[in-house]
Amino acid sequence: MINQTTYVTRRQASVSFVRNRNTVRHSKRSLGSISQIVIIGMITLVFGLIYVAEGTKATGFDYEISSVESEISEMTARRDDLAVEKARLTSVAAAKSSTVAANMENATVTGYVAD
């Protein structure tokens, strides 16, 4: 039989002297004030860089839009010029084939007024 005075079960052992356990209690560590300032600064820097990156994307899109709009305005002006040229050419062709133009005489220079 086991001697009761030397044998102690785990339930009866005190908390401070349990086998394979440290008897030292450590306090919970927290960050210092300088570390907190550095972390907040880094987070602010990251958000600032994200903001600037998004702003440059929007500016890039603005440049693309303005270049496309200028190209559209140039093509519209060219289309208008071509429409005027087409109207001029069709009016000359219509004037040549009209009966009024066929009955007209050709213009000739008859002379100049002398001083």
C-alpha cells in the first residue's frame, strides 16, 4: 500500500508548485507610446499612398477622356468640311445639267475700259 503522507494527488497540489509548470507569473505586455505613434503614422502613410494612387488613376482617365473628346471634335469638323465640299460639288454638277444653264451663253471678255 502507498504511504498517504508522501503521496499527493494532483487535485490536492497547490497551484504554485505543479510539476512542469512555471511558478513565475508574467504581466501582459502592451505597446509603448512611441510604438503606437509609429504604427499610426505607418497606417496614415499607407492610406495616403492609396489616396494618391486613386487620384492619379482618375487624372489618367481624365486625360484619356479629353484626348478622345478632342479627336471627336476634330472628326466632327472634318465631317462638316466634307459636307460643305460635297454640297459645292453637287451644286456645280446640278447647275451644269440644268436647262437654265444650258440656255446661257458662255462669258467672254470683250475688252477693257481705257482711261
